[in-house]
Amino acid sequence: MSETHGIRELAAEFGITTRTIRFYEDKGMLRPARDGQRRIYSPRDRVRLRLIMRGKRLGLSLEEIAELIDLYDVDPSEVTQLRQFIEVIGIRMTALEAQRRDIDDALGEMRRIEKQCADLLAQKQSQKKGSKA
């Protein structure tokens, strides 16, 4: 694999569109070099794109992802970024756990209502059969 990458190459590798990559550029999250109209992505851009995609999979906002990525530039040791990432992940896990509880509660309520409706339907059908006899 070469040291630099074209936009189509990165799009294919990450399973996204070139438009998506340009969107991240517009947000300042990627900064490719230019050769005329051609974008030339460095290994650093490729790593940043990988981090963006990972952050999206984790449900982080673009602002959170950008903040974490930018910490690489501030602290090359990655200590600051790792601390911030642990904090962001903790917050996200707490939110997801709350959503899971809400979903479980909603599903439980739906099951109860479904059973009540099915029981009521069976009762009504039974009464209807009894009245025809």
C-alpha cells in the first residue's frame, strides 16, 4: 500500500462515499494535500478517517470525534486523548444503558398490552360463537 491515498481508494477501503469524505474535509477533520484538483491523503489522514469511523460506530457526535482527534495534535503521547476517550466512552455507555432500560420497559409494556388484547379478542370470539348457537 502506498504512503498516500486517493479519495476513491479511501472511500472503498472504509465503505463510504467520496461525498462523505469531502464532508469530513469541510468540517476540518481531514486535511488532504492537493495536486491541482486531486486530493492526496496522507497516512495521517487515513488514521484520522479510521478514528472518525470508529467514533461514528460508537455513536459519538462529530464534535466529540473532532475533539478527540485534535487531542493527538496537542499531546503526541496520547495520554490526554486516552483520558478524554475513556470519559467520553463512559458517558456514552451510561446513555446506552439507560436507553436499553427504556427499551426493555417499553417492550415489557407492549407484551403486556399484546397479551391483554389477545385475551380480550379470544373472549369476544368465544362470546360471539356462544351467541350464534
